[in-house]
Amino acid sequence: MIPVSGPLPAEPSSRTARIVFRTILATASALARLLRWSVGHVALVLTLVVGGAVAVLFTAGAGEVYESVVEADGISRLDQPVLDFMVGLRSPGLDAAATRFTDLGGTVGMPVLATLATVALGIAWRRWTPIVLMIGAAAGSLLMTVGGKDLAGRARPPVELAVPPLEHSASFPSGHALNATVIVGVLTYLVLVRVQSLAIRRATLVFGVAFVLTMGLSRVYLGHHWLSDVVAAWSIGLGWVAVVITAHRVMIIAGRAAPLERSGRPRRGPGPDGESGAGATSLQPR
């Protein structure tokens, strides 16, 4: 089992985070022996499952209290004024462009975008890591979207203020905004940890932020969501992205710690993405 008393490579600085990390790694080490799987893989899945359960519960709780909160105070006061402002900006050409763009975040466009980009990254990395992370990220995003809508049941803006085609599911949270935040957020992270060029890193970050913001605001522009639905989706999505990134970092730490446990020194140094040893999920033949 991975030692939990001494320092681990690249572990968090705060005491609480160290305790959480070491608990996950110790559990992953025990499960890895039982399942005959690498410690890094088990740590990744374990972190995603635990973090995903917490995130889904948080979203469900937020959905249950959402109506009473937004009706009283907060950002919901901006919902109608912002929608009225968006309606004033509309034109046939802009409506068509916004509709085509928002289709990228739908149930067909976003999965296709995520699949193509993730497979490309997996081939470039020669690892399964991007694919595993994206599957976990997308699954969690879907659960939070469905759970939030089912429990909140918030009505969408009036149909007379919406641009067809109309949406019929509940309004909270915005699925387009949440899924775009998660999928583009994870893709952006994967590029940032792999690419060394500062110019490409900056361009990727700017593009990712712009895409997520535009996707969310396009939903308000089209009258398919209230602004508060979109802001809530951004917040939930960013929280889940943080969980996915944490899972990847835990996998890296576990991959470095496992060789230390067996031989007293790492088997090999980390690659450009920070992964090494047992934590690396490689497409390359061993």
C-alpha cells in the first residue's frame, strides 16, 4: 500500500487537502491490489465517483431550493430586464446565426465536438487519459443537468419571447451552458497541460472562455433560458471541471507514488503532461 505518513510527490500544501489526497491514494492502493489495476487508474475513477456524487447531490439540493431563492432576491432580478434587452437586439440574420451556434451545444453537436476533439488529443498524447477524463466529465455533466431540471422544474421564458424551435424541458439549469462549460473546460485544461507554447496556451484559454460565455448568452438571446439559469449552469459546470482536474492530478500523484513504494525511486520521469509510471494510461505498446 502507498505510504500515507511521509511526503508524497507534488501533494497539496494544505493539511485538509493532504488528508483527502492520502485517503484516496491509500484506498486506491488497496483496491488496485484487489482489482489488479494500476493505482493511478483506480485513484482517477475513485476521485471522479466520489466527486461526482457530491456534485450531483449539490445540484439536486440547489434545484430543490432554487425557486424559493430566485423569486425573493439575487440575480433573478436581472432575468426579465436582460431578456428584454436581448429581444431588442434581435434580427432575422442574428437569430439564425445564434440558432446555428447554439446547436453546437445541443444533444448532437456537443457530443460530436467532444468526441472528435478528445480522440484527437488521445492520439496526440498517445494515451487514453483524455478519453477517460472526457467520459467521466460528460457523464457527470449529464447527471447534473437531468437531476437539476427534474427537481427544479422551473418554467422557461414565455414562448412569445422565444426564437423557434422551442424547448420543452425545464429551464434550470441551462444544459447547453453546463455541458459547454464542462466539455470545453476539460478540453482547454488538456491542451494547457500538454502544449508548451505560451501563444497557443493563451489562444486556447481565450477561445475556451469566449465559447462558454457565448454559448450561455446565446441561450438567453434566443429566449430559451433566463440569465440565472445560465449563471447557475456556469457555476455548477466550473465546479465539476475542478473535480475532473483534481482527479487527473490525483492520478498523477498515485502514478508517481506507486513506483516509489516498490523501488524507492520513480520508474521514469513525467512526460509533457505530467504523467508518469503507473498513473500513465498509454496507447503505446509496453
